[in-house]
Amino acid sequence: MKAMALLLGMVSPLTGAVFELLPGPPVSAFGGGQRSVELVLRNRTQTNAEMPIELQLMQASSATVAAWSKPRPWRAIALAPRQTSVERAEIELPKVREESQFLLRVVSRREVLGLLTVRVHPGEILNSLTNTLGQVVVSALPAELQQTLREAGFTLCDRGQPTGAGVESKLTIFGPDSPAASLAEAMSLARLGMGVVWIRPDDDEKLRTAPSYYPVKVGKGVFVTVREGTIAHLQTDPLAQQRLARIVRLALGHETLNPPESDL
């Protein structure tokens, strides 16, 4: 019991602290390097205050919390009475093999100001999809999407270029700048059994009330319509890569959309 109380004291915010870290949603980031996180700090008092801030990364599991790094000085923050300030901090995240939960402990003069949940992801989210996929035919892809796919091991072939003798393509991706006339070609490919990802700009009026992405069976293939913003920030956002991975699996027929599983 004493050990648990000590552990809770290490990570729990103290009610008498001058500053507090306002709670926010969990942050998702790739491991293996410096990552930027947002911290929202508030002066709880009626007087001007300046406090030195330290940051410490803690690894969390369902039963334990353990220090991953030592507390390190970050910077001094000065706030007026009741002032709230949005700050950005660079933190070093470890490389992980699977999604892992960490806590960023924000401390000032041995007082815990608050905790930020950081979900750390491996950088190989898309890599497994390249197995037996062959060349992927692409059209008008944004630069970030092209870079992300190539870094994950995808072999890309521009639409209209030969794919090579004996090379079968199972997937075609049309970017948001593809002309509307390409839709007929995309539908034809799906009918023949090709997986098609059809990315459209977020301001496309035809998709104003549509889901962010959705698959439709067309002939022998699957046609997945995707809003461009659904897979934005692929280089920095693991959740965007997870969405892209799921979109590809849907297009290839490796996954279907189902109701959520019950916890009961």
C-alpha cells in the first residue's frame, strides 16, 4: 500500500500547485525521435507568477507506471493572474514495436502540474501491406502521400505508364486532383476486380454529407471514396496512417466494415 501511494504521488497532480496543466485529449505520435506536443498551462492564482517547468516521460501499463526518463528542465513560464498559455514542447519518444502508452509528467518545484497521455506508435504501420501487393497504379497523388507510400515500401507506377511484363496490379489510387473524367475509368477498374481508392478534396460539394471514407462493392472489386483530410499529415500522425492502412485493406477486400464489438 505504501508503494502504491508513493507511485500515485509521483504522477498525480497536486491540488496546491500555482500552475496547472489543463487536461486534453491523448496525443498520438511516432516513436524513435523528438516529437512536438501541445501543453496548455494556467495560472490558478490571482497574482503574477513565474515557474520553472520540468518534463518527465513515464511508461504506463494497465497495472503500473514507471519512469522512462529522468525529469529534465524545459523552460520557465511567466503567467498573469488566471492567464492560460498554449505552449509547445519537444520530447524524446522511444522506438516501440507496438502501440504503447506513456504519460508526460509536467512538474514545477516538485509539484505535479498535470499529466498528458501520449500514445506512441511504431513507424511501420503500412509496411505489412506491401507483401504480394505488386505495383500500385497512382494518379495525381499529393506529395506527402507519395512519400509515405514509398517509404513504406510501396512500388508506385504512374497511371498510363506500363507496369512491366508479368506484373499484376491489385490497387489503384486516384488523388484529389484527378479530373472528374477519371471516375468512369476508376469504376471500370473496380468492376474488373481492381481495388480502387478515390480521394476527393474536402470541399467537394458532392461529398458534403458523406462519411470521411466508405467502401462500395462495384462488380468484382471494391471502390473506396476518401475525403482528402482523412489522410492528411501522414508523416506525423500515426492515426492518419492507420486510417490509410484500413482504406487500403478495404479496397483490397481484406477487411469489411462491421458494427463495433460489444464490451459485454
